[in-house]
Amino acid sequence: MMKFLVICLLLGTAASLAPIYKKKDGGSGSYIVKLKDDADFSSVLDMIRFSENVDKRVRISQIFTNIFNGFAASLSDELLMAIRGLDDVEYVEEDSIVTIAGLASWGLDRIDEKSLQLDDSYTPIGDGEGVNVYVIDTGINEDHNDFQGRAHIAHDSLGGEGVDCHGHGTHCAGTVAGAMYGVAKKTEVYGVRCLDCSGSSLTSIIAAACDWTAGNAIHPAIASMSLGGSGSVAMDDAVQRLITKGILVAVAAGNDDDNACKYSPARATEAITVGATDSRDVRAYFSNYGVCVDILAPGVSINSAWIGGTHANNIISGTSMATPHVAGAAAILLSQDNSLTPQQLKETLQTKANADLISDSQAGTPNLLLYIGEGSGGGFVPPPVPPPTACGTIFTESGSQILSPGYPGSYDNYEDCHYSAQAPAGMVVQLSFESMDIETYGTDGCFDTLKVFDGDSSSAMLIETLCGSTIPDPVYSTQEQMFLRFESDSTKTGDGFVANVAFVDQASVPTPEPRPKTGCGSLHTDATGTLATPNYPSTYPNNANCDTTIQGQDRSATVTLTFDSFNVESSGNCQYDYLLVYDGADDSFPFMDRLCGSVLPSPITSTGPDMYLKFVSDYSVGESGISAHYVVS
């Protein structure tokens, strides 16, 4: 009865539900809750604490007051729904695992030189005296001889004493400020422990470390975060708040050989995101890349301080090792001018960097290698990353660009986004692609789709259904309008797409290659044809999600589908494997039938010139499937 009362108290103020950001490695029942700026923080906390007292499933683990107003807590499903209904809540995010950004010194010698002609010495333009660097990591071995008394245990978000039981944090701190291993040899360095002895933690604990740093850092200050996980709004907000407080944050790009924009805090816009290079000025094979990377620094076989003694050292690799090189260089620059804002400091590091020396930097990555010697290496400030194109945008100018939702990171599940283009009279629309990464099924099917229609809506003729990672050929309308619809399902996502819109003369449109007539995602435009499920007449695969569109050229015609063979796993209400039939070009049109079993269905006739079919199978039991033919008349 008491639990019911708590839920009722919360629901009494419910409005529309606040968004919830789910994570691939979430599902632990722990959540981060961010409140709005004008929220009544104490009242919300009082309600959660009341629930905590009567429901053992509920436990507050962190309270945030500096990065934003909010908390982390284990919540019951009922309480989670109630919290999302509170007007005071901005969003909820599943708590998830965050780890050190990898273990992969010549590095110092490299960053004071403009070329690879190293001289076995390190002569930077300063020593970072008077600046404080907060290493948010596994803690610090403050008694290590290389720190010369400049290392301090500052805080432990795990509830311990801040001592490093892993080594990663000490190694990073040594690269920042060690007398032998460090970039900024007179900087004070503070260990803020948030990663455990295995090098991992929860997003909420990382956020708590940022919260402490935002409220307690001694300025001028830099933060160094050699850690990362999947994209996290809460993590991004925490880093942004540190920057708003005047603290530049150096973050690791990550060690996945992947687009850094998929990861946090690597994708945090105003942080300085660091990729790694090896001793040949080649991007490290593991280093993430792309437009979310701001600079690269040495990160392979880096020697620095370690745990287990006052003289311990270790040689390891990773963007984790590159990041403190940049944090140390930032400390040197800030010690020379402590009026620099985080943005000015970031841009100074970029313009001072060595330009165009890195091999295999990958498309979109600025070719900038950290430099802290005399003069400038000819660096530059990269152009800002453009935001995703707003859904519903109408393009009326040739040369416009479409960036899919979430760009330059991954799109979300359950996307349903449309765009349209309107060419001048007498011209047609050309859609060309710079990049494409949309989830596929096998070699011939699409889980997520970009559909292109020859008109002003999805009721127009379907030109193309696109997915996969191969750059498609340009797509052309036959008239002045083109309509695009991008949809994603409930599971895996991709980087999305970048497309360019141009208006061209009809006469310049090349003759299209014949379109495939079979397979998932196929488009049938002939007046008659055949179709079948994947692998027919052999057993269809598990977890299939296969769609086919029949599109009549005569827009006054109808489609008749006749089944020649039908054998699909039978179940009540066709809940396991089934064929869906729609009266139109896609599943937004009226539903006609849901079919399964082994009895041959009667022919199905549409009311218009299009018919859309979707075949779905679950994780078990396959049959021989379906063979059918159609007539448009």
C-alpha cells in the first residue's frame, strides 16, 4: 500500500514523459536523472528518498549539484515511469559501464619538434607552473618520486581513499606533470578517482567526479579524462559543465578504430578530443577518428609512472596516453596566459600544432599533431561540425546537404524522419551521397531504410530503398519534387548518411541501370513478376526482416498477388513468422493481411497501383517459405 502511495504522489504532477536514453550496456536498473534548471530539486529528492525508505529496490547513489541538478539511483520500473512524468525532469539515462580508454618516452621528444628528426631532448616553451590539472581516472600514486611532491589525492567518487590500485591514472598523471615523464614539469596534478581497480565504472560515478571537480577545482585548471564509453548525454553534459566553469577538458578519442562521434566524452563538442599517433607519425591502428577528433598526440609505447613503488614505471599504449600529453601542453599555455578561456586555449593548441604530418588520419580527422616547442607548426582551427539536418526540412536551393539524425555520430532507434526537395520549373532533383552507413539484413535486406520517392510525399512512386555501407549511385526524380523518408528499427544503428541535393536539367539525367528484381528490399516495376522469401525453396533464415515493393507504372491500375507455394511457421495470431501485406508503397498505408501457416492463401488485390510486403521471422524454426507471382492491371 505504501509503494502504491509513493507512485500516486509522483504521478499527481505528471505531464508528458521525459525522454529516456537507453544504452547498449544498460539494463542494470540504475539511472541518471537530470532535472530542469528551474526544477524544485529538494522536493524531487524528498519524494525519491521517501520511496527509498519503503521500497528496497530504490537507492540513491549520487547527487549532482555542480554539473547539473540531478541524481543517480536504482529505480523500480513503476518509479522510473513516474519520475519521467514529473514536469521537473529534463531526461533520464540508463547508467552504463565506462572504462579506461586503453593501454597501448619518445612522446616528449616528438611534441617539441616540427619534424621526425628527433634529438633525444625535450625543450618546451614552458613548464606549467601555477596551473592545476585534475586527472579524472583510477586515482594517483601521490608518493611517486617523479611528482616531486606536486601530486595530490583530491577526491574519490567510489568512496575510497583515492589511492590508485590500477596504475592507469598514475601513468596519465605522470605524462601530464612528471619531472622525468611529464609534459608540464612544474604543474600541480590532482587525482580524482572514479574508475575501480579493473579500470571501469558507471557513468553516474564519472559524472559525480566531474561534479566534484566543477565545484572544487583550484583555478587556473585543466581536466584530463582518459576514459570513455558509448554515447551518453549525461556524460556530455558533465564535461560541458566543467568547460562552462572555465576548465578545458582533454578527453580520449577512444581505441575502437571507429568514428569518435559514437562515444562519450569523445563527442563532447567543446572538449578537446585527442587521437593517438605512433613514433612514425602514423595514426595509431586503434585510434578513433573523424570530425569529433580535435588533435592527435603520441600514444603508442609511452613510458610513465606506475603503481607499486615510488620509482615504478610502465610502457603502455592508447588514446589514454595521448590525452595527458595534450592536457600537459594546455597547462603550459595556460601558465603563460591564465586569461585564456577554454575555447581560446583549445584553438591555441590547434593553431600551434604541426599540420599535415600524420599518415592514415582518416577522412574528417583534422591532420594536427600536438606541438609545444618554439613557434608554430602551421596548424589551424577546423571548421565547426555541422549539426544534423532538421527532420521536415524542405530544400529549395541547389547544393544543399542532408545530414542524417545524430550526425556526425550514430542515429537513434525508432527514427522516422522525412525531407523534401523542390526544384525550379523544368528541372529535376539529383540526390548524391558522400557517406552511407544504414543497418542491413544479410546481403540483400534492410533493417533501417532511406526511401526516395518521385514526388512530394511517400504516396508518390518509390524510386529507391537504400541501406548498407556502399555509396549509392546518384538518384534522380522525374519531376520537380523528391521526398525522402528515413526510418530505423528498435535495435542496432549506424552512422547514417550525408547526401547532397542538386537541381539539374532532365536532359542531363543518365539512363538508369536495370534495378534488381529479387531479394529483400527489391522494387518490382514490371507489369508482371515473381517473388520469394530468402533462400526459397530452402529454409528461410531466422531473424529475417525482408520487404518488397510492387509498383505499377500505370497509376490507375491495381496489383493482384497470387501465391504459388506457402509454408511459414504456424502460430496463433501469426506471432512468430509471418507475411504482412499493405495496400500501398510502404507500411504507412492501410494494412491488408497477416499470413502464416501452410494453407495456400487466396489472391490479394490492392485498391491502387502499389503493394508493400514485409516478411518477418523470429529466432527459431524455419520453413521453406513463400513463392508468389503478381500482375499489375
